[in-house]
Amino acid sequence: MASDTAPPPPPPADGNDDVTPPPPPPETDEDKAAVVQQPSKGSPNDFLKNVIGKQVAVRLNSGIDYRGTLSCLDGYMNIALEETTEWVGGQQKNSYGDAFIRGNNVLYITAL
């Protein structure tokens, strides 16, 4: 008569039954910096509310960057900046007091 139980699994190849993973490497300053630079969870709307009054960089579809203090923005992504500087190819080209950027030209906004 045949047995209804399965045979036991074979032992590990190296004969070590108590395999434990190695401990994680110690944290370095670079690891801590990487944790700080990771994006926080939340909606884009939360991000935009949190950066009003702070320094931002706005990249246009043309590749030109505008850096300044985010004064306000609306649902169409129209942006008002104060103390604005214009950057082309990584070099500052112009300085403006206040600037208004039409939303359909905006590629992205990032906090500085």
C-alpha cells in the first residue's frame, strides 16, 4: 500500500541548517545624505503648498531655468516668482525682480 505523506525535504547542500543573513553594512554619511534627499510621500499639491515662499527652480519646455522665491501659483501652473534669475546652459544670463511664467511653458518645479 502506498504512503499518503510526502518524503522529507533534502538537507542543505553545505550541511548548515542554521543559515542567517549577514548583518547590514554600517551606515555612512553618504547613506544618511541619501535618506535626506529621497522624495517624501505626498501629493504634488502638498509639495506645491509647502514650497510657497521658498526658493525654487522652474524648468521651461525650452530648457531655460528660472530660480527665485515662489510667490504664488494657480491651477494652470501659472507661476509668480520674486528675486528671479534666468539660467541658460548652467550660466546666469539675467536678473529680474518679479517674474510671471505662464503655466503651459512649465516642464517642472523643484525646491532648492
